[in-house]
Amino acid sequence: MPIGMEVASWRVFTEVIWPNAHSAEAIMLALDYCKVRKLDPMKKPVHIVPVWDSKKNGYVEGIWSGINEQEVTAARTGEFGGMDPALYGPMIEREFKGKVKEKGNWRDHSIKVSFPEFCSRTVYRIVKGTRCPFTETVFWLEEYARLGGPRSELPNMMWAKRPRGQLAKVAKAAALRAAFPEEEGSQPSAEEMEGQDIAIEAADITPPPAEEQKPSAGPRQQQERDDLDEVIGGGYGDDDHRFVDAEPSPAAHPELLKRGAKETWPEWSTRFLKVIELVADLDTLEEWMTMNKNPLDVMRKEDAACHKATMQAVQQQRITVMPDASEGT
């Protein structure tokens, strides 16, 4: 329990707001997130979501914003112009098969689900007095949460019982990000991350040519520069990433990471996340996200699974660099 918090308040957070959290640390991270974002945790603006980590072969808890927070963020701008009802594609019926664990034993299981092929949502933003529409379409088979990790095709209970409602939430989140990109960023919602896989396959990074010389610096600073220069340059043709001696860390210089002509999204993501790992404060991290919004948006459309994994890793770094909730108390 955080220092200074009343026992009664802590019980509300653990037994009412986030009763399914597996650790006190996850709840404290959620409270830190709410403090930084100036959100009321009693309204449950964020969710503690178990996400499958294939490297650990198990679930890890992540802190993810809910639809409510995204709507609140849009409303705070004073430019939110409402949204249209959800539009659904044709219904599809399919049988899903997989294994479920009961009383310590795995058994085969199947379930038939009728679900809409896709859902479109339109969000409106008031731009210079004009109500402008922003429409996004998402597909059920690409978004549904799986029971038993990503290797299983079984939908979890909520997606099996509410196939239209759950997809509508995901479509709404996507439309809100499209309408308010500078406010919402590229981070997916809790509804989108549930049941997803956060692991990213490592990519081979080609180091800069040996003949290129970097400015002199102390051992620690030089290593930091070498690491980031390798990540940003990546052997893909960019050779203008140099840093002056006075700067404590090259990660303090947000910039656009260009994608190579033959570079896959997992490879680009690996380079990007290596940069993010060097960032030491939340403001700089958000600047990196802003500078790379365009490639992240394209990644979301071309490789949704890689985008979700990338945003999970970014969110974990956000939590790492967030100011301690106890500071200033």
C-alpha cells in the first residue's frame, strides 16, 4: 500500500476498482499513471490487463487506458463533436477450437460464435468551426481476445458473449485516435490489448561502417551514443545522426526513425524500442512518440499485431520513467 494512503481507500482499489489484479505493484502503477494523467482513479479510467508474453510463456500485467479515458481526453480539448452509431459488416458464424485448462488439466474445447466481419465508427472533431468526420474500420478476426494465449484461437468469454459490443469498443478507440492524434497518441486501449501477445521477434541490426568516426566522449557516454547510433542508423542509409559532447544522452534528441526499403515492421520496431529504452523521462518519451506517429500509424494498418506489441513495450517504458507517486508528499 502506498505511503500515506488510508486503508479504506486501498481496499476500494484492490477489492472494487481492480479486483482482478494479481499484484499490489500493478495497482500502484495504475495509480501512478492516473496521477501523471490527472485522472480520478475512482472512475477506473485505466485497466490492468493480462497480456501474453511468449518469451516468458505466461501472462504479464500491463496498464492500459480504457475507452472512458480516451473519451475524457477528447472531451477535454473542447473540440469533441460526438460520434455516429456503429456500422457492422455481415455476420459470420464460425467454430473455434483450442484447449482450456480445468482443474490443472488441459482438454479440447470448441465454441461456435456469430460475429460481425467488421465494425466502423465515425468520430467528429470541430476543426476551425467545421464538424469533421474521422472514420476507422476494424475487423473482428484481427481484434478479438483469445483464451489461453495467442496460440489458441478460442475467443475469451466477453468476445464470445458480446461479439458486436466488444468490436464496437475497439472501433471507437481507433476512431478517437484518428480524430485526436496529438491527444490520444498511438497507444491502443485496454479492450484492444486483452488477450494479445506482446513479444517481438528480435531483428538483426547492421552496425554502421567501421570507418565512420564518432565525436570523442567518456566511456559511458560513448557507449550510449554507439548503442543509439546503431539503432537509429541501423545500416539503412541514414548517416547524419551525430551528437555533441555536451549532451548527457543521445536519447534526449527525439527524431523520426526512417524505415528502410526492405525493413519489416518487426525490424523497425526493434530499432525503435531500443531507442525508447534509453529515454529517461516521460516528456522526452512522448516527443519520440510524436516524432514517429506516422510510421506507428502505418504499422497499425499494415501489421496490427506488431503495433500492439510495440505499444505494450512503450507503455511499460512509460511506467518505468513515470515520476514516483510519493514524490512531493
